[in-house]
Amino acid sequence: MFSLINTLNYFLIGICIGSFLNVIVFRLPRKISLISPRSFCPKCKKMITWKENIPLISWLIQRGRCTGCNTEISFRYPIIEFSTGILFVLFSYSSPYLYSFRNFSGFELDYFQNIFSWFFLSLLFVISFIDFIHLWIPQSLINLGFIMGGLNLFFAQIISNPYKSSLFVECSLACFLSYIIFEFIRISAKYFYRKDALGKGDSKLVSLLALWLGPFGIVLSIGITYIFAAICILVALKLKLIKKDQLIPFAPFLSLGGLSVWFFGNQLLIQNIFRF
């Protein structure tokens, strides 16, 4: 019963956060404040009341249309809210290798781990959607990710690894080297192919992932990223959903790889890989 209540709470928190993620995805690329003005219809500019802003429920009651001008509200909004709710529940069971948040007595501090897991998930979710729509990774989100990643390391160090001072060194080094390597690949590819194969934001995102996942985690993450990217691009080309020279947003694939490592943990993934 207690587990069911927790699951419901996590889902409700998730759909509420998902509603805010919708705001970020819409406003940040358009350089609109995330705080003011209140939510509004992009077409008629009618301010949305609190009754029209209840996650999932309002969209269903209004049948996906604005009450002011009857303009159709994108299906993307409830999809993001619902997906975030489901993922919040799933990621409450994540097993990040570096950040177990187990204190000296062996007591699991789930609330710490959940906060950082949900933040990491939400950040990559927003970055993926913005890159998918606009082919752009906002620097402000990268900066926020680095700040929270540093706090994550700090709390993990204090709570579960007080004598492992190398944790900061390992993750910082992985962060720096990942950026250098991907920048080298990006610049080299642009020199040889005379066009961008990777964006500058991709190198920064890889560096961010390295801070959160550590040295082994980022290697696993990149491997998973390229496997998923190759499969999805080949299928999309076969189905003629994309063209051969079309620009492909890479952040969704990087995010998928990073979240896979975060959810399953380095050790479990390595064990399963070598098992095969």
C-alpha cells in the first residue's frame, strides 16, 4: 500500500514537472521569461486560467483546444506531461553507480537520489526536445546541468563516499577529456567533410554527461548512443522519414545513452554485456 501511494505521488510530481518542462521547451528558444507572463495561448494570447492548466486533465476536458480561439493544442503537451510522470516513477528505481546515497549506517537516502535522478531526467528531456525541434542546445541548460552535477558530486561525497576524494578528480577529468575528444572529432570532421558533423552543443552535452556518469559511465553512454543513433537513422532512411544529407539532432541520442547508464548503473550494464 505504501509503495502504491509513493508511485502515485511520484507520477503526480512528474506530470506537474512535465507541465513546466512544456513551458521551458516553448519559451526558452523564443527568449520569453519562464516566470512571467502567465501561460497563454500562442495564437490569441488569452491568459490560461488555473482550471485550464491542470496537467493532463485540462487538455482532456478541453478536447485539446483553446477555450478562447478554439485553436488545436499540440498533442506534444500531454505527451510530455504523461511521459514525465511515467519516467519519474521508473527513475525512482534507478541505480546510478556513483550516486547510491547510502550513508554509513547503510540507510538509503532515497529522497536525495530521487531529486537528482529527476533533475537529470528533466534536464535531458528538455534538451532533447529543444534540439529535436530547433537543432540547438541552450547554454543556460548546460550551465545548470554542470551546477547541479557539481552539487550531486558534493552530496554523494559527503553522504556515501567521505573518504573517496578521487570521486571529484575522476569525474572532473572525465568531463574535461570528453569535451576535448569530442571537440577534436567535431573540428576534424568539419575540416575533412567541409561541413558540421557535430554541433558545439553536442561536445558540451557529452562533457556534462561525463560529470554525472563518471569515466566508465560516459564510455558506456557513448557506446549506447551510437548504437541507438545508427539503428534509428538507418530505419528512418529506409522509411524515407529523413533525407541523406539532412541535419540530425544528436542530443536525443546522447540523452538516451546517458539516461540508460544512469538508470541501470555501470556495473549491471557491464555484467550483461560480458554475459553475452
